[in-house]
Amino acid sequence: MHRVARYAPVLAAFLALTVAGCSNEDKPDAKGQLTMQGTVHASQAADGTPCWEFQSAKGKAYELEPAQVPPELLVDGAQATIVAKPRTGFSYCKVGTIVDVVGLNPTSASSS
């Protein structure tokens, strides 16, 4: 029993790191920006309004506002690494957290 207690802090730290590494959340940096890899999807709201969604590689959905996104990103199936800043506001599409894209690095898959 005494041996187990001696290793408890090490085991707790290992468990915490393992759980943190398995998180499907995209984590903001010190500026509140998210850097994410993922795929763009085009869809429509119930009223026919065109919608753009960015599905991160970690599985989280973000709504892209076309006026706040570089036009080359608005291609269904485009894959990219983006830097985005979450924001609040009204959404017709309701596909995920609304983000403004502040940086873009298209991947090779989107240039074929």
C-alpha cells in the first residue's frame, strides 16, 4: 500500500495528460484564436439560406460567415488549416460556433 501512495502523483499526472490528449475540443490560444485542420461543407438552412460549415479534424463544427472568410475557402470539400476567432451573433444555419477566419493555409487536397 505504501508503494502505491508513493506513485499516486505520477499516476494522476499521467491520467490527466491522457484525458487532455483525448479531448475533441479545439483549444484557443492566448489571443482567443483557434488553429484547426478540417474540411469545408456547403449546406442550406431550412429556409434555403446557403450555409458554410467548417468541420475540424477533432470533429467539432463551426459556422463560417461568407463575408468573414477568404473566398477560396468557400468550396464544398475544401480542406484547409485555418486560424479563426469565435464570435457571437445570430445564426440562420445553426451548424456550430460562428467563427471569423483570420488566417488560411489550404492543404494540398484542396488544390487538386
